Amino acid sequence: MKRLTFLIVFIFLGNMLFAQKMMTRTGQIKFEASVPSFDPVAAVNNSVSAILDESNGEIAVLALVKAFKFKIPLMEEHFNENYMESSQYPKATFKGRITNFDASKLSSSQKYDLEGDLTIHGVTKKIKTKISLISKEGKVYVSNNLIVKAQDFNIKIPSVVKSKVAEDVSINLDLILDEK
Amino acid sequence: MNKKIILIILIIVVAIGVIAFGSYNYIMHGGARNLTTEKTNFTVSSAFITSEFLGDIEAANKKYLEKAVAIKGKITALKGKEVILDGTVICSFNNQDLSIKKDQIVTVKGRVVGYDDLMGELKLDQCFIIKN
């Protein structure tokens, strides 16, 4: 009986130690689809949610499309109504795995391979990219840069503004993950 | 005669200037919402609105997204411009409100940004306190 209790306590402790979920709700995503010499087409979202499971490297990221802020309110309106159709597709998500993840190596900044499903505008695509991770003072700092094509996600750019909006959209992700 | 022509030219120049300034202003700043003057579309409790999003997210999105909503709840966390009601409604304020405290019951008005099903939280922005 004593051994059983010990075993249960041990398993429980083990879970606490290794199945650490790190999360944030104030992550940042910036994107830019600017064309030189025209108004910058850029926005930032400072309320991105993310969860990283340190036991297996699984990561999930969610951004609400309506939380993207532009400098120009009309641009924000067009982004929501005409391009992202955010009332129909309110969120953009990523679910995937850091393939060569090793929680014990987090103390120095390193690039890892990230694979998973990116869903924007209701269209899901498999992506492969690099992600940087470093652990400092109990927090995990995550950063990634990704280039996506608007047409891959069925986002149509009207021909009138085609010269002012880049087809390649650069997305920057910055997360500071913490235990909840 | 000459004076008349100069006057007409002057009027045209001023008119063009006003139109140009007006359209520049509209393009750069137009379309922004001001929730403090907007009518509140729904007045609900935090438990009620989150249960609607949990029950049928599509219907709740149709009903609430972008709407000005007043939500009543207890402040469970408070950090800078971020105020959390009952652990499930995340309100981001335009300006930090120093008059509110943790555990206080308040009514917050804001724009519904969407439901975050990763964290199980409803997010609002442009928030401010209407009753405490």
C-alpha cells in the first residue's frame, strides 16, 4: 500500500515536472504587405494566445483577426470586410509540432523546425518553418518569421489596389510564454 | 473685372484646398469608431455571454462580433490596460482605469473582438467602465 502511494505521488510529481504547459494571451503578431513608396500596409495584434507543451513540443497559436490594429482606420475596415472577411472567419490559427524539440536545451537560443497547419481566412495549409526558442528566468521566448502568399489562403486583392499591396505577406510572431 | 477674376481663382483654390484636406483627413483618420458615443447593443452578464459562445459559436459570432456590448462581472485579474472578468472575459482598455480594484463587480462596455477557443476566453477591446 505504501509503495502504491509512493508510486502515485511519484507519477503525479513527474507529470507536474515534465508535462509543463507554457502559455500566453498577450503574444504579438505583426504583418506587413507593403510596397515601396506607397502607404505601409501593416498591422499588429498584441493579444495573441499560445500554448506550448514542453513535454512533446506541440504548439498552438490563435489570433483574432479583428484584434489587428492598423495606423489607418479605413485600411483596418477594408482588411476586415474585404480581405479577411473577419465576421465569417474571426480567427487565424496554427497547430503543430516543433519536430526536434528538446526542453533541456532551451537555455541557449536555438532554431528548431516547426511543422503544422496554418489556418487563415478559413483555408488550412501545411507549413514548414523555423522557430527560435530561448528560456530565460522561467519564461520561454519564441520568435518566428514567415512569408505567406495571400492567394494561398484565397484572399483576393482587387486589381485596383494590386500595385499597393504586396502578394507576399511577411508575418512576425513574438511570444513570451509563462506558466499560468 | 480684374478683381472679380482674382476672387474667383481665390475661391477655387480655397475650395480645392478644403476638399483635399477633407479627403486626406477621411482617408487617414475616417472610419474609426467611438464606443463612448455609440449605443450599447447588448447588456449581459459574463456567464451568459460566454455560455452563448460555448453553446453555438457560429450563432454567437453572428450575434455579437463587432457589437458594442456591456458586460457585468467580477474583476478576477487586473494588469495595466487588461482587465479580466470572472476569468473568462478579457477586456483591453483604451486607457488604464485606476479607480477599479480586484474583486470589484463592474460593468464594462467594449467591442466584441471574438472568442478565443484555445484559452476559452472572450475578448473585447476599446473597453471602459460604465458602472461600478
